[in-house]
Amino acid sequence: MYTASWRDVVRRDLFGPSPDPRDKPYRFVDRAVLLVFTAFGFRFDIRGSEHVPVNGGAIISSNHVSFFDFMFLGLAALPQHRMVRFMAKAAVFGHWFAGPFMRAMQHIPVDRKAGAAAFESAVRALKDGEVVGVFPEATISTSFTVKDLKAGAARMAVDAGVPIIPAAVWGGQRIATKGHKVQWRRGVPVTVILGEPIVAEPGERPQALLRRTKAAMEALLDEAQRSYPEQPSGTDDSWWLPAHLGGTAPTPEEAASSDAVRAAGKEVTAARPHPAKRLLTRLRRR
């Protein structure tokens, strides 16, 4: 297991002997992220970094279980001195704080109402030799299994003529994920596995490549889950484990049904009490 330290944060050769000057903002953010990892003592089990090419374009196609998955995947690419350009919701780029960093790090905004522009930007980046990170499930999987994948990653790989590196992340959902409060635990193990590159065969259609990619991602996720060094401490803590491994997370079918309701805008959420009312409630409890 690898635990980040202050020595990693200040390492001169962290990004290789001659990093691109244009990536200075990215390097600043990476060091800040390492500082956070150091402060919370996250324990990383990173496998397969050697599958990220030292040069040339590639797509990292990963499952999605937490809000911090992109940080974990970025850490896995660091041994090869690669900066991953992640495709992310356009709304993030409009955020007053995150937006300037996202643009400076050359991540790729995705507007779901106009996806063609994001697709073209990603293909251009791949042809320019960049590594592009994609979460083809399009959103966090609340069942903690691999959902149906969008075909964009496979289409980009075929159009740009680059390999797909399947990936799995696991453990980050215990810190921050959809439908659960953020829990800043110390020493949480996080597993990241990068698989062998998948190259489109001559004449292979994107859907066939997508099926191969999904199968590889499922195998890597199963490996990450079964080799994870910790288990739930009890029934109340089993929410982060998928149902097929004995956890209480929703089944894929239940999660898909909830996603459909949410997408249709029919989800009913409880009104959040006024801050003054929440303060009074806390004072009464004391």
C-alpha cells in the first residue's frame, strides 16, 4: 500500500525531467491533492500504471463510485508522468472556484445537450497525444457495479486510433459518493487498477469495442472489490458494498429505477430546514 507523504508533495522530479510549462496549473493542483491525501492518510493500492503510455494518446475508461475518482485515477497516471484530461460536466467549468482550475488544467467540458463539441475536442486532444479520462457510465453508480456504458469512449478510440485503458476504482465511495454525507475518514484504503490496453481491431465497430471495454472494466472492478483490504464493520456500515457481495447497496435494477426517476425530474427530496431552525435543534439537544 502507498501512503502519500510531504516528501511526495515537494518532489522536484514528480512530473518528470522536463514537464510542459503549460501544465503548471495542473502540477500545482496535483501537489495540493497530494497534500490532502497526506493529511488524511489515504492508503492506495495502485496497480497497472505501466499500462499508461509514456507518449501518445490513450483513453482511460473507468467505473465511477465517488466524487474523487478523477483524483485517484490522476494519481495512478503520475508514475508515467502523464496528465489526464478528464471529460466533465460543463456546469463544473462554470463554477466560480472550480471553473478556472478546470479550464487551466485543459479538462474537457461536456454539455449533454450539445455533446458533439465535447466529442470533437476529445478526439482532437487524443490525436495531439493527450491522455483523456472518461467515466462512460455518465454518472456515479449507486449499486457500485458497472452500469451500461455510453458509446462515446469507444467511438473516440476508433476515430482517433488510440487504445482504451480499462480501469477500476474502489474505496472512494466510503469518503464521498452520491446519496451519502461526506465522511472525512483517516486511513481509508483506495484501490485503483489499470488494465491492459484494448486496441480496436481493423474494421471493428464501436459497439463491439464497447462490449470488450465493459467486460474488462467489470473484471477489474471485481478484482478490486475482492482484494480490498477492509470489510464493513457491521450491518450499518455495509451500505458501501454491492448487493452481490453481501452489502446493502441497491441492486443494479433498483439503482437503474432510481436513476430513471431522477432523470425524469420526479424525485421527491425533503426540504432542507432553515439554518436558524437547524441551530435551534442542535442547541436543544445539548
